[in-house]
Amino acid sequence: MTCKEIIENYLRENGFDGLVNTDLPCGCDVDSLFPCECEGSDCQPAYRKVCEECNNHSDCDSDCKEFGECFCLSKAKV
């Protein structure tokens, strides 16, 4: 089993939608992990949300402005 498979299994088993790295900022969907080829460096489990649901944009990736959705760090899925 690869690291990518372990991370994907964890995300799915725990109901996460993908990963986010707010330092870069970037986020990726569980179905297409690591498009940046970084293999999860400093990434955290996240939920995909519509921008209006994001209370703290510092916890989100930069997709909000361009796509209307983003990956956010959160304790619960909305």
C-alpha cells in the first residue's frame, strides 16, 4: 500500500472531502489527491464548502474567489 492510498483511505473512512494546505494555499479532492505532486507535505484533512459557508478564509485554500468553493479546515462537515 502506498502513502497516497493510506491517506485516501483515511480521508474516506473519516468523511473528509480532501486535503488543504493553507500556507501555499492549495487544496485537493479525495478523488484527485496530490495534483501538485507534493504527496501531502503539510496538508491537513478538510471539507469542501461553498464560500458563503467559510467563516475564516485563512483556513481555506484560494479556490474561493475563482470557483465559488474551497477546501476548509473544520471540525464538522456542513
